[in-house]
Amino acid sequence: MAHSNLSHRRTHNLLLISKLLNQRDHASPLTLVLDTLEQPANPLVREYLRRSRLSKTITVFLSFETFVKPRDVDYFVACHGGGEGGGNPQDITKQVTEILSRNPGKRHLIIIDSLTRLSSMSTDPSSNLTLTSFLSSLLRPPQQPKQQQASIEQPTQVSLVAVYHTDVPLPSAPTSYSPSPLSLLSYLATTVITVHSLAILLAEKSARARSLACPTFGLREEREGVLVGLKPRAASSKKPHDEPSSRGGIVLELEHRRKSGRGVLEWYFLPPVATISKTTTQQTNNNPQAVFREIVTLLDDHPLFQKSKEQESADSELSGMTFELGLTERQRLEREGVVLPYFDAQKAGGGGGEGGRILYDMGVEDDFDEEEDEI
């Protein structure tokens, strides 16, 4: 039963992540990507652009902190004050609307590389900027003339992927009743993807296996000095367990909300760019018309996160339970060391076979009755 459930979960959730990354069937109009200094969202953004090129989806890149046009981007809008967008939200919306009107009836993917500036402006009452209105204006396809609407086979589809830096401090809200920008964006988003560093998760996993406190990285260390990110290990090793797919890549924590209200939570592993490019090149050389297989896998299927046979057998025995019955070795030892009260009552008589005794200490409020005690 547990094996069938795992197989069903693997098939269902892999189809879900494939549909979201490929922007099929307008699965997620608004996708919020949360990243940190320890693990930026650049690898995931590159994967979105790569898949958009393969599926012939028109990409619009709104740049608030990127100065060079990334690869596989069709339209690059500079929003940091020096480009055509000018950094003004009204000008950005106008330019995006013009781009959408040039390609009616096609799929569009709008990528915002950082929501930090817009989130900061939304907390200022004098800016008159509302995140909800701005994002809605980007997702709204332009109206086409009636003569042109008859020639369009399908309506224009627009999807938005926005990156939010969770470790960048923002000004406080104007009133205590106003939600924070992150809370508002998390509520509006159809899909929330949090990117994690594989090396950090492995360090935390190793600490939990030894019953130690999980290490902290980046700003959570609260150390003064320069913050240095994790660097990839040298590629000179030829050991089987040190393949690029095992030591590189990022981890995706997905939260997808369906129209029915049901949520899906899953952890995925996205291989590094070198592995993705190599796989894509091999498939193209073998068969130009081939359908590219999904390279994203479940985190549970990663070689460094796979469970042992003993853990799988234990999980299968407890799969039908509605609560957790498993105990770690440390929890088991602590439970055996607890002395329960009735053990003292049994030992008070000095010998076995006397049955249980009731030990009671009188308090100051108790009324001692000698006659009742004699009975």
C-alpha cells in the first residue's frame, strides 16, 4: 500500500511541476519565488527561460536589478530608472501592454527579477502604488479590435513569475492593520516556490541525524563581516557519488493552490545547468522531434536523501496511522529513564507480593478524623 501511494505521489507531483514550469494550461497565473542570499533564484529563472524557448512562449523580462539582457529573453524592459520603462509603474504597465498587443493569441511569460523596490514603494502612502493593482494590470491581456478578434484562434495567455528576496528589510507598513508585502503576495500567488541550497539542507540533515542543533548560515548567524555564499566543489573528482547531479543543483519547496482550494506541498530537486544542457543536447542530437523528459525529480529520490530499507519498512508499517508513533533512539532512551509514580508505591513495602499501596501526604487543609481512620 505504501509503495503504491509513493508511486502515485511521484507521478502526480512530477506532472504538476512539469505543467507549472512549462506554463501549460495556464496552470499558475501568478508564481511567487522566494529566495535568499544563500540561494538566489537565478537557476530557477534560467530554467523558466529555457523551457519558454522550447515551448515557443514569448518572454518579457522586467529588470529591476539585472543590467544585461539574459539569454532566451524576447523583450527586455529596464525598470531601474535608465531604460525605456523608466522605473515608473505606469510606464512599465504601458510598455508591457504594448508588447502583449503585438503578439495576440500567444502565450506570454512575464518575469520580474526583484519585487524589492515595488514592495518598498507600496509601503509609502505618497507613492499611490498598490501591489495588487500593479500585478493585475500586468496579467490583464489587452483588448483587441473586433475585426482582429475573429482571426485569433485562442485568447492571449499571460503568466507572471516574480522573485521576492526574503532577507531584504523593508520599511514598516503605514498602519498596523496593513499586511506586509510578503503576506499580501503570498495570499495572491497561485504558486509559491521557495528555493533552498542543497548544501545547507545536507548540513542540517547531517546534524539532525546526530541529534545536534542545525547549523545557521548567512544573516541568521548574526556575525559581523562580509557574507560569502557557498561555492561549488571542484569538478576534478571522478567518484560515482560525486556526480554533478548529486553535488549541484537547487531544492524547490513548492506550494500550489488549486481552484478547488486544495493545496499541494512537495519538495523537488532541480539539477545544475551543466547537466540540463548536456541532457538536452543529447536528446536533440538523437531525435530532433523528441519530447524532452522531465529533469526535475522529487527530493526523496535524490541519492543523498533516499531512505534506507529499514526506514522504508518502518514507514510502511505506520502508513495507515493518523498520528506519528515512531521514536528516535534518543527519545526511546529518555522514555525508559522516566520513573513513574506507582513504582515508588510498589517499592515502599520492601518486598513483593504485598500488592499496591496508596501513599498520601496530608495537607494543612485536610481534617483528620480519628474514628474514620480506625475504620
